[in-house]
Amino acid sequence: LMTALAVLPTVSIVIPAFNEESTIRSCVTAALTQTVPAHEVIVVDNLSTDRTVDIVVELQQANPDAPLRLLSQNLEQGLVPTRNLGLDSALGDVIGRIDADSVLEPNWVAEVQKAFIDPTVSATTGPVLYYDMPLRRFGLRADDTLRRAMLKLAREYNFVFGSNMALRATAWKAIRGEVCRDAEDLFHEDIDISVHLYDAGLRAVYVPTMVTGMSARRVDDSPRDYVSYVGRFDRTYTHHNVRNRALRAPAWVFLAVYPIAKGLRWGQQELAARRARLAAS
């Protein structure tokens, strides 16, 4: 047992954040209350104008012994440079990267550690549970099934998902100089990382027990904005001259799911509003 414990890698968690006052508290709290503690939790603020920074400071004050770090990336607006600062600053053997609306399952760090015992694993990703949608556990099973199907279609490529991913620190250093800056914000930055991992011969694996919750707020976008978001798949692959047409399949799935998810979310919001009106009357 002691030998097994000795080889478990330390895990840092990096959370880029811009104007996330509505979600950052639950995100950080979940990261801090793992069954196996993270080596550190790093929030990287990117020019937020709301209470994001204040909330993280409050959490630091309320948990003085917690390994919670707050960094600021104030040179430019953008997810990629904000993410990069966090990944560059992390001290763990493995660097988890989640979004500011992610809510990790309590065993997330433990599952990441187990996955990285295998020295051939350079990156991992897992399924998500949409916590602000109805039928959440059914949704998790559907998400897991969909991701497994996409991996079979992709064949040689294994994707890492930005809301739920982890990289070995050595793997990040190996691709750090190659990842795209994407100053015009046209790509999926997680697919960009996936392509560079593949090009570097670094192995990414899917871990179904590495689960995080995330918001379905993307489906609140207008149809035009949502189509533009989905178009990031094709723009990213085209930029990298990746010709495998099967890799475009996730984009079609996202487009097909959008009206269904939007209808479910609207219904849930209407029900919540009706209950609130009844409670107030």
C-alpha cells in the first residue's frame, strides 16, 4: 500500500476565470473538497469586472489552510493566455484544467491520480454532468456514450475536453511552445491542445470515472452564436490541416442536440419561475 501511495502523482487544478461571480464559488469549493486533496487550486483571473476576485479572496480567508492561489492575467483579454499562465505556474506532477463553471465530482482528483499511474499516459479527459439541466444522471450516461462513440470515429485522435482535462506537467512543457495563441478567438483551444499532443506522440486517454459537472449555459446562446461556436471544430482542424472528416462528427452532434437541449432548458427555467411566483404569492 505504501509503495502504491508513493507513486501517486500530485495534482494541481487550474481555473481560468472572466466575470464568473455566479459560478466561481461552487467551482472552487468543489475543487477544495476532494476525497484526495489537490496539491493546489489556482484561479487565474482575466480582467474580471464583477465580484469574481472578491469571491476567491473570501474563500481564501475562509479557508486559510487551503492551497488556493489567485493569479491575475491582466496583459490581455483571452482564454488562451489566461490558461497558459495557470498551466505554467502549476507545481503539480499533473495539471488539471477546468472551466469556472465546472463542479468536480468529489473523487475527481483520486481518479486523475489513478489514471496517471500509467507512465504512458500524458493526458486524460472524462465525461460531464450538466447540473442545470433536467435528468442529470441520464444526461451523464448519454454524454459518456457520445464521447466513447466520438473516440471510435476519431480513431487516431483522442480528445481532451476543456471543462474536464488533465495534462502531465512534462507533456504541457513539451507542447507549450507549439499551442496556438488564437488571438482572433476562432478555435477550440482544447482541440488545439489535442492535436499538438498527438503530433508530439503523447498519449491521451478517456477516463469515464473522471467526472465533472458543468453548466449547459451554452445552449442559451442565440442560434447564430451557437452555430459560430460549433464552427470552431472545422476552423481548428482546417488550421492544422487535419483531413479526417470523421473528426467533424461532434459538430453535427452538437447542432442536432441544440434545439432539444434548448427546449429542455427553457422548460426547466419556466417551471422554476412558476414555482418562484407561487412561493411569492
